Amino acid sequence: MAEVKASLACGVIAAFLSSAVLAFVEDLDDTFKDTRVNDVWLVDFYAPWCGYCKKLEPIWHEVGAELKSSGSPVRVGKMDATAYSGMASEFGVRGYPTIKLLKGDLAYNYKGPRTKDDIVEFANRVAGPAVRALPSKQMFEHMMKRHDVLFVYVGGDSPLKEKYNDAASELIVYTYFFSASEEALPESVSLPELPAVVVFKDGGYFTYDEYEDSSLSLWVNKERFQGYLQIDGFTLYELGETGKLVAIAIIDEKDPTEESGRLKTLMQRVAKEYREHFNRDFQFGHMDGNDYINSLIMGEVTVPSVIILNTSNEQYFLPSEPIESMEQLVQFISSVLNGSAQAYGGDGIIQRIKRVAFDARSTIMSVFRSSPLLGCFLFGLPLGVISLMCYGICTAESDDGSDDIDAPKREGLTDEEEEEEEEERQRAAALESPEEEDEDVGEKDPEEKKTD
């Protein structure tokens, strides 16, 4: 009896906790459009049949609980985009799941990893002011420890400040933006003129030049990454939005070799020592393993090696010989920059056809590797049905010419042979006629009978 009571108590507590967690995430309907204006909302637009949406669901409840417990002003909700397709379309939903932060008249798309910490950090960053103030050196140093890349506007009101605020409103989904007075900066920082926009990263700082760097938004978008990164598939996708070429040292971190370490060190040195030459056009980093790159270029890249990717048109560049020194690596990067290096791949029609065939083969092979029986059923059954249909079509008897069976035999006969056939038919008809004549003889005319 005591065990039954204990199990019931546990069930009640679990149900209570479950309902409490669910309360952190609100189910939204078509009235949401009118009621959301005065609040900041983080919304998951999902489809009930979507596998990725189901995978995100427990993480989404954790996000709701985290934001609620931390006192964040962001409210968390979810909406069935298939049931309220009109409203989802108004918010620009094109796929599932789609995560958006709605702040006044603005809607910000979340494109980062679908983990609790990353989503919560995105919500807190975008929900706050686009530009945050750094009133003291202590606060500045604290932010420098928290962020690998820090954008700061230094100075008073100016047209540059207005451009900076506009860029911050647009790119707050990617990084933080701050403002500070010259007194709040470390003593080691010396700016030639004010106002100025400065990015602090890679152990140094770099200033935006309106004449050389053109658009401030483009400059921020290119500078929002460290000069050297560990690159994976998601990072590579984000780097594609910067418009830069990506130079990658492909190594195997699980089985490091002297060659892998040397290539990684060379790439790091180029990123730092040749920043003035390559920073506007190249992003540097390394990638663990070659599986992702092989699928991307539909080929085989050795490990360790160096490759440069142009994510805008799917071209890639490989060195003509192994990279063994800094000079060789710089020469290879320079040849890509000046257009003398051999380009492979691309996004032409032939490459697109190859991509479709490659993806189809990869899908089939992955299915057979994971479940051979399922692969045989999915691909063997349709092939069997098609084979039977083809066999039936090929072996079916044709009805053409059935009205004249003897026609093929008569084709090609001469006039004499046709006359002989006609005579034979007449003789055959004559053999059948005596019976008819006997019948005629037996039936005499009455006048003839009288004469007799």
C-alpha cells in the first residue's frame, strides 16, 4: 500500500512539473498577431509531421524555462504553421522549424545551432538594445573577456554613429554592438581620429575606414569572425554570407601527425602575419577530417591538405603540389586572389547534374549501410515492378493484320501464280457442286411431268 501511495505521489509531482514546464511555452493561435505588439516574443513555427520540429520540442521547453527563470522579458511560444498558414506566411515562414524573435515591427531570424544555450543567448542579445553602453574601463575589460569579437563605437553624435546604429539593428542577430567614450578604452588603444568604429579581436584592434572599406554593414559582416577558426559545416555556411573565400587546412585531430600540425601552424601564421594582404578577401581556419569537404566537392581530398573554397559559386582550388613552407602557402593564396590558379567545380548545368546524381547515390548508399533490408525493399520492389511491366510490353502479341491472315503469304506472288491459285479455287468449287445439281434434277417442272 505504501508503494502504491509513493508511486501516485511521484506521478502527481511529475505531472505538476510537466505542466509547469509546458506553461513556459505558450501555444499561439490566430489572435497572436494582435496581442504580440507590446511584448518581445521568441516563436517556434513548426509542423506536426516534421521530424526536426519534434527533435527541437524538448529543447524549446528548456529555452522557455531558462528565459522565465532568469527574468528575461522575452516570452516563448510555438505556433502550428500548418494550422495557421496565413499568419505563418505573413511572418515569412518558408520551412520548418523556423525560429523568429519578434520585437515591435521587426522580425529576426535565428540561424544558429539548435541548442538551448545558443538560442537563449540569441534571445537575450536581440531582445536588448541594439547598441549597449560601456561606461567604464572595468566594464570594457569585462566584455572583452566575454566576447571573442567586440564592436565598439567611440565618439559623440555624428553621421557615422547613425550608420553604426543602423548596422547594429540589422546585424544584432550575429554579434553584440557597444559604444564607449575614449576614456573607457584601455590605455594601450590609440585612435588617430574620432568618431571611430573599432573591432577588438585576435589580440588587437582594427578601425573601420569609410574610404577603403565602403559600406559599414559589409565591413561588420566580414569582421564578425576571428581571423582563424575551427570550421565545421555550420560555420562554413555562415562564412558564406560574408562573401569571403575560405582557406582551410584539412587535418585529422583524432590522429594528429607532424604534417597536420605544420599545415595548421602555417595557416594560423598567414592569417595573422598577412592580415593586411588577405583579410578583406579570405577567412582562415582548419577542419577536422575530410568527410564534409568530400561531399561538398564530390571528390576525394587527402588528409592533411589545403583547400580554398568559394562558397558563392561552389568553386574550389587545390595546390598543384604539397604545401611545405610559408612561401608556398602565400604563393598559392595569391594565385587564387589574382585569378591564375586552376578553379574546379562551380555551379554550371553539368555540375548541377553531377550534384543530383551524387546526392542520389549518397542517399541510396546511406540507406543500404544503415538498413540493407529496408534498402532492398525501397529500391528493389520498384525495380522489380518496372522490369515486369517492360517484360509484359515486349512479349505482348500484336493484333495488327489479324483481319487478313493470308495477306503475308500473297505478298510477292507473280500474275501467273495468282492465276493458278484462282484455277485451283474454281476446281475445288466444282467438286462441291454435283450435290446441288442432283437436287435440281430431282425437282422437275410440273409441265415436264405432264409431257412424260
